[in-house]
Amino acid sequence: MRGTPIGNTQPREISRVYAWLTTRDPSGAFIGRLFQSIDLETGTRMCTWPDGIEFANIYTGEQKRYEKGKLRDV
């Protein structure tokens, strides 16, 4: 992982990095906030996210959208 934007972070630690930026939020409650992978998973399981909220990984560019109770890749 040397040379990546994550630096010397070990693979098991990546999920603890605040890497998921809220890029779209219909409710306005989470826009611009950073979350960890576990936050996205927990929020999905507990139905915390409003439909249509979108997240982008600031290191990889991967994008996810929460719709109808599921977090999906965009």
C-alpha cells in the first residue's frame, strides 16, 4: 500500500479511516460529512440514511447510494 493516498495504513485499518464523504443528501443533515465504512454499514442496517443519500470514497473514487433500505454501488 506504499505510495497510496492512505500512506502506511494497513489493510485491516482502512475501514477505520474516515474516507466516505457525503456528496448528496436530500435531508441536508449529513452533507459534507466524512464517515468510516462501518458507519455506512451500521447506518444502512439501522435505516439511518435518507433515501437518495450518496457517498464518495475520497481515496478511491468509489461511490455508493442509499435507496430503499440498501446501500448500492453507483
